[in-house]
Amino acid sequence: MEQHRENKQHIGFFGRCNVGKSTLINTLIGQDIAIVSEVSGTTTDIVKKTMELKDVGAVVLIDTAGIDDKSELGKKRIEKTMEVFSLIDLAVIIISENNFSSYEKDLIKECKRFSIPYLIVYNKQDIFPIEDNTRKEVANYYKNLIIVSKNDISIKENLTKELAKLLQDNSFQSSSILKGLIKKDSLVVLVTPIDSSAPKGRMILPQVKVIRDVLDNDAVNIVVKETELEQTLKNLKTYKPDLVITDSQAFNMVSKIVPQEIALTSFSILLAKEKGDFDLFLKGTPYIDKLNDGDKVLMLESCTHQPTCEDIGRVKLPAWIRKHTGKDIKFEAIAGLTNMEKDISDVKMVIQCGGCMATKRQLHNRLLPFAEKGIPVSNYGLTIAYINGIFQRATKIFMK
Ligand SMILES: Nc1nc2c(ncn2[C@@H]2O[C@H](COP(=O)(O)OP(=O)(O)OP(=O)(O)O)[C@@H](O)[C@H]2O)c(=O)[nH]1
Ligand code: SF4
Ligand SMILES: [Mg+2]
């Protein structure tokens, strides 16, 4: 299965104008992708490029605009540059000309806020050799400063090694989705309705991922539609399933068929567990019952263009929540990973999509501003489980 760009780890390159951000990216990629020039402010838009990194796999490099551009347009670009923090797994901060002050410290502050590992590179050593003062000052923030010039032949090797090391240590990289929930030879029954909304001739990503994960755990998959579930369970008299995983939309029907002693959860809850801040979701979801008339709820979609699940976040969930609470709640959907409202003080609750096109880190970073303000956060799968009265059951296996 091809890895989607949004599921790859992202590395952001930051620094003042003209320090050599684009040059460094070109050196890493080995071709002139980013436009380099001696004119300050050459990179005006965020540029993304994919490269293969040894021992890590494909990663996305993000070139940004300089953070010291004082023009009117520059301010807008700086805003865009700072939004990149919600996308990345690692930051490369580039400095030069012995400049290390508030601009760089602000970048480090942002890295710390989002718990993003960073490395610092001193560039243009050939024309602006680093001074002792700069070295000492940087050492307060980062111990392994990498000093380079664009013509060093060893940059690529040294830098890619360091990037790989930091990305491999990334605790946000998810391992097995079902680890700890099933063991060798466990039987897992997957319920996947095939209705008009199912894509033609294939399964959707969460289903494919779970099927693969069951196999990786040396366990056994049985995949059925909800209409065949009851008979299948009857047929499995001696081989009792350890776990049933269903599409959220069939949860209600499925939960009536699956005996209480068999663990039951949904694909979207597994995805939330794999990717989202699950504990935050578990805590935030019951807030649904505290919502009042006129309260604003933000629906966060991680796709920028036409989410395949658009109707869930924009039509179905709002209708279900209004019906469940009996309150006239205002819903607002925001698509994209960086597209964020500046003022979130009137937001009473946030419901995050399944995030199938985003990394765990991206979801974490996107939700951070809300978590920092104590705004309750849930996600589609857990909300659907909650309003269907099966939240307790669907999350029970994770409570152990
Ligand atoms: N002498 C020398 N010149 C360099 C080095 N690295 C980059 N340059 C030059 O510095 C200029 C700016 O490089 P860019 O890579 O465009 O810098 P940038 O940080 O992307 O700049 P903006 O996009 O304008 O913010 C170019 O003329 C590069 O050729 C270096 O190590 N030594
Ligand atoms: S769950 Fe989120 S990321 Fe996946 S298709 Fe829907 S909006 Fe896009
Ligand atoms: Mg540039």
C-alpha cells in the first residue's frame, strides 16, 4: 500500500531570510527543487518535497519563508511559517552570520510548546565563521550544533544521519494498533457494511490497516458484513472471537448481536487510539451531555480537499448530537491541518475527525491549543459511540 503523503513524517526547515534554508533542502534532495537566490525572502510560500531517508522511509521536507521578513507581506508569510509547526515531527533551525537571538529563540519556544524535537545547523561557515560567543549561546539550547557550508561534501551524510536518528526516536510513530489487545491465534471478527457509501471494489484504509495488523499479530481475521454477523457468530461455536471490530455506523446493530462477554469496538475508535490523544478523547467525550443551546462546537477535519467523510462531520454528526442533547448547538467545520481560528475562546467543545490522512503528531499538535485551554475534545468515533449509548462498551477494552 502506498504511504499517503500526509502519513509520512514531516520535517520543517526554519530560519531567517537568506540563511540557506532552501539550499540545504536542495543539498539533501540532491537536486534544485527549492528556489535559491541571494535575494532575501526568495521562498515566499510553503514548499513541500518528499525524499527517501535511510532507515526511516519517505519523509516530507517543508521549506518555509524567513521569519525576519518585516514587510507587510512578510508578516503574512511568517504566520504561514509558524502554522507549519502543527504539521511537523522534527524542526531544523538554520542560523548563520553569528545571528542567534529572539527570532531563533521564538522558534525553539514553539518546538518546545509542541514537543517537537529540533536540531540547529550553522550555515555559511565558509564566509561567516562561527564565533565562540555564538557557539556558547547556542549550546544553552542545543548541544550538537552542526556547522556546515553549502560546498561541504559531508553535509548530506551527516545531516541525514542526524535527521534519521531524531525521527526514529519519535514516540509519535505508531506501532501495532492492536498490540496488547490480541495475541497469537486470537480470532478477530471485522464488520464492514458495504452500502452505497463504500468505495467500489476496495476496502477503506482503516479496515485495510486493521486486517494487516491482525495478521502482523499472528492472529486470525474474519471479515463479514453486518447482515452476516449473527450467523457467523453462531457458526463459531468452538472458536470464540476475542474481539469484534465494527464500522461505527453499524455499532448499534452490531452491539445487539455480539454477546456482552465478547469485546467490541469500532475501527474509528482504534484509529483514535492509534493516532489521537486517546485519554483526552475519553475524558472529553461525555461533555456532549453538558452542551447547551447556542454553544459552539468545532468539527475538525484533517483533509484539505473534499473529505471522503464530509457528510459525517457536517451533516450526520451535528444532526445526531442535536437530537441526542435536544439542544440547538452551533457546529462549525474546519478543514485542513493548519487552518486554525485565531480566537477559540467561544469554542465549547471540539470533535476531531478520524484523521486517516494525518499523522499522530499532526493530530496532537492540532488539538494542543484546545487542550491547553481545557476545552473538551472528542473525536468522530467516540462521539458516535457516546450518542449511541455504547461508549462504555466500545472503550472498555482500553480501560484495563
Ligand atoms: N557562501 C555560501 N553561500 C551560501 C551558503 N548557503 C547558501 N548560500 C547562498 O545564500 C543565498 C541564500 O540561500 P537560500 O537557500 O535561498 O536561503 P533561504 O534561507 O532559503 O532564503 P529565503 O528563502 O530568502 O528566506 C544563496 O545565494 C545561496 O547560494 C553557504 O554555505 N555558503
Ligand atoms: S477522517 Fe479526517 S482525514 Fe480521514 S477522510 Fe475524513 S476528514 Fe479526511
Ligand atoms: Mg528559501
